[in-house]
Amino acid sequence: MKMTTSEQRAVISLSTIMSLRMIGLFMALPVFSIYALKLTGATPILIGLATGIYGLTQAFFQIPFGFLSDHCGRKPIILSGLLIFIIGSLICGMAHSIFTVIIGRSLQGAGAVGSTILAMIADLTREEKRTFSMAIVGMMIGISFAIAMFLGPTLVPSISLSGLFFLAALLGLLQLYCFLLSPPPQPPYIGIEIPNLN
């Protein structure tokens, strides 16, 4: 049994958004520890913190974002997370000190829409197609990581570290455009209070 047009649209649009976000997050990883030495106040510990802080904030905000998306709907949470990611990327791009980059990277991670996107894909696909849909998302994430590992070292000599963060913000805007241009349908039951049967 083939995927329906609605399922294909949901998986393609949402996996594309996830992939662009991954590229924006990971481009700086291969080169950050080298180029961040030029930032004011940079030390090995602070560079390490700036490199990994997005993972901490992302882990912290996944559950609250998931909870809110269950009650407010997936779309508003995804849009909010993308906007937070864009703001964080712009802060990193304009930063001259390692402390500002830490703040920006924290915001990049705080736009934690990964679990909400996966939940929306699950909402919009039939159970028998869900495993296949998640496999497509996983494949797209793997490809995105490989692209990011190539783009970072390739582009940073010509556009600098700041340019990578501005490019991440541009990719965030592209994600917003994709989401607004061809938004997947909203599951009808999201945001409805489910009675407690206990």
C-alpha cells in the first residue's frame, strides 16, 4: 500500500525542515574550536561550552515543547522554535565575544522542535506507514550531517565563522518559508483536552 498524497506531503515538508535545521546547527562544528579563538574572552573551556551548549538547551526544552504542542497544536510550536533558532543564529553571527556566542548557541538549541516534528509526522501518517516515514527522516538527518561536515570547512575560509551562523539563519528562514508555503495539515485532535479515565 502506497503512501497517500497527504502523507507524502507531510513527510517531505517536515523532513526537509528537520534537515535544514541540522545543517544550520552542525556546519560550525568542524571549525568552531579553531576560529572561535579569535573571539574576545575565548578560552578552551568556554569554546567547549559554546560548542555543546545547544545540546543541553535542546534536551531541556524538548519535553516542554512536546507538552505545549499536545495542547496548543504542533504548528505554533514548530513556528516558534524556528523563530528562536533564527534569532540565536543571528546573535551568533553578530557576536564578537565568546559569551555572546554561548547565548546564541543556547537559543539555537532552545528552538527544540525535533520531537514536535516527529510527533507531527506520526500524527499525519497511518500506523503501517509510520516506520517508513521515520526512516525517511533518519536518512535525511544523516545526509544533512554529512553535508554540514562538508560545508563548514569549505565555506569558513571565505565567509568566516560569522558567515556560517548567518547562513544558518538564512536556512532557518528557508525552513519558515517551506513550512508556511506548504504546511502539513493540522491533526484535528491536537489541542483538545483528553478526559482522564482513571
